[in-house]
Amino acid sequence: MGRLFGTDGVRGLANDHLTVELAVSLAQAAAIALARTTREAGRRPRAVLARDPRVSGEFLGAAVAAGLASSGVDVYDAGVIPTPAAAFLTADIDADFGVMISASHNPAPDNGIKFFARGGTKLPDALEDEIQQLLEQGEKLAPTGAGVGRIERFADAEDRYVVHLMASLDHEQDGTLAVRKPLEGLNVVLDCAHGAAAGVSPEAFALAGADVTVIGDAPDGMNINDGVGSTHLDCLAETVVRVGADVGIAHDGDADRCLAVDAEGRVVDGDQIMAILALAMQSRGELTDNTLVATVMSNLGLKVAMRDAGIELVQAKVGDRYVLAELGARKLAIGGEQSGHVILTKFATTGDGVLTGLHLAAEMVAQGKSLRELADCMKVYPQMLINVRDVRKEECATDEELLAAVREVEAELGDTGRVLLRPSGTEPVVRVMVEAADEATARAKAEQLVDVVKARLG
């Protein structure tokens, strides 16, 4: 067996790669690795379990609950809630760990199992490897009688999370205490992707005072991310323009992402959202070490905007877990990805799309500006990304002729662009990304490098 865990848990086609048997065994292995200290202290381990609304989550969630309870872990089943809510609740009740059943922005037939350590943090690679080793060795606990775990409904899970979201808005903005309804007067369209946000996001925005229109809020188990959500923004943009809203907020299936559209239906991506929030935090003295963490895929415009504002930009590897690692190591306040994973460490241990959307909307009201005016703090450089398939991806960092071609393009672009070649972590693909001052140049240079990749690595 190769490495079981990907960049965000264990994912695959439900009932094919991701089977009931694997879910049970994975839960039993996790019960050993993630609750060792509690058991050694003579206490019963506790775990929070949650899922998004895709239909396979029902049997996979039951399998995980069975694996945990059979290992002596008490399970608090929170039902359908966002991934960041599961992380928050794990910390809120001081559970030993949390489990989320979700495949995020993937289509309904896929699913995944991800774990949170005590405190609601993502697992380091070493701990994931230990869980896999225990699974492969068939290790499991088998208590009997009163030693088995109990499974109970986490009845107030959603309410606890919404209260937490509201509390995050109760802070000073521009020197004055934020009003109790910080989004009052704002017309917001929410796209919940027929996913886990459908229950909590509309409630949170309404409680914050917004006039809310909702789309993508009718999950049926199979329509998650289907033509809606953060990966399909056309419907949101059309709705915002049609109803005359001030802003549209899009989540993905498990609501750990937030993308936005302005009143004219133009997309505001994760880079722009980070720029807006980082500048606002800087103005209030809340931007720790005057630093923002992004990834190597973030737009060059973010780097330029932060440099002009005197903000240091740290660029991590792609994946919110690597952003989180930088944030934790440096004890920083904000980081994220272009895709819409934005992490506000004062309030969350992972990307939280509902939290991010609330704070973005709150800045519009606090500053008295439209989203377009706020987003103008950053120029978005045209970016061309091409996936080159069926190539020897491991050679993209060592092939001298390819590296020479990259250096040549970089020299031609100078300070007005950049090049990034990145092997996929899961398939034989090299991703070629070129940014430039205009779209035609970005496309031409990307296609030039694609030809070299095919010739050298194909």
C-alpha cells in the first residue's frame, strides 16, 4: 500500500476505494494513535464526528462511529456541519480528536475521511503515517462490556458553532466597538453548494444583520457542488446582479472555502480576500509581525500589493496544511490560498468559509466601501495554468533543458511576471503556471513551456 493520506485526509470513490471496511479500520487505528494519552491517564477518550450531506457520508459515518466505539471511544455525532465547525467543536469540548467525512469540492460519488487532533488542528505527516502503520498491521483495541464507547447525538453542535461565529465579529473596527449587527444594511447572496453550509451560513449572516438571498441550499445527497458553489460561480454572479445584491459569497461542499463576487458579478478570489483582510488587520494593529502567509500559487499581484503596503508575504507549498504549518511556526494571524481557504488564527484552526465571508462582508460595512473598491487594493496579474498529463513528473525539477527554458522565460518576463512548474501530488501531471502583465503573453509563454515539458518528460 502506498501512502494512504493525501493532502487533506483519505479520499476516494465511496464504496470503491473508500469502503466500509477501510473506514472501520481507519477509525480503529486512529483511536489508538490519537487517544493514547487519555487512555494512559485512565479516562475515556472522546471524539467529535461530522459529515457533509453527500449520501455516502451516512454509511461511512456509521462505519467510523462503529470503529471508534468498538475501540472504547465515546462518539459525539454532530451530523451535517461544515469541516471548520467540526474542528471548532473538537477544541470547544476538549475532545481527543475529531473526524470529518467529506470530499470538500469533489463531486458527490467521492468522499473522504479527515482527522483533527486535540484542539482541532490538522494532523502532522508523522501522525498520519502512524495511523496508516497501525491500520496495515491490523492493530485495534477490543474492550468489552462497559469498556466499549457510546455514540450520542451532539445536539447543540450547530448552535455552538453559530455562537462562535457571531462572537468573532464582536471586536473593535476603526476604533469603535462593532455594532451588534455588523452587516446591517448589506444585501448578500449566499451559495451554499448544496453542502454542509446550507444550515449554518444563512443563519449566521442573517443574525449578523444582512439581508440574505440563498442558492445551493437544498442538498439531496447527490447534488453537492453540482453546478454551484466555489467551483461554479456563474450562478452566484447571475443571482447577485439579478437581485441587486452588494456581494455574493460562495462556499464549497464542506464550507472551508470562501470566494466572492462583487455587485457587478466579478469574481474576487482568495488572494484578493486575503489582501483585503490583511490590510484591514494591519490598520487595526492585528496583523502579527506584519506578515501574511500564502502559497506559491498565489497571484503575483498579491505579492506586489503586500510589498507596497509594507507587509511581508511568506509563500508556503500548495495545500492549506502547509499554510497552517507556517502560521503555527511563526504564530501569525492570517494565511490562505487563492482557492478560498482563508485561515484567521484568532478564531479558527483551519480554513473557514463562513467565518471568512462574515469578516469580508463586515469590512465592507465598516469601511463604507463596495467589494470592488476593497478588491482594488490588489491588481490581479493574468495567470495561465496548463496541466501536462502522462509525463515523468519527478524529473521536472532536475531536467536541465527544461530548467534552462524556465530561466529563459523568467528573464523575458522580468518583474512583470513569473513561472511555476509543479508536479501533481497524486497523478502523473506537471502543472505549468505563467503570470504576465497581459493575458496573451501569459498564454504564449505557458504554451512554450508546455511544449518543452512534453518534449523532455513525455
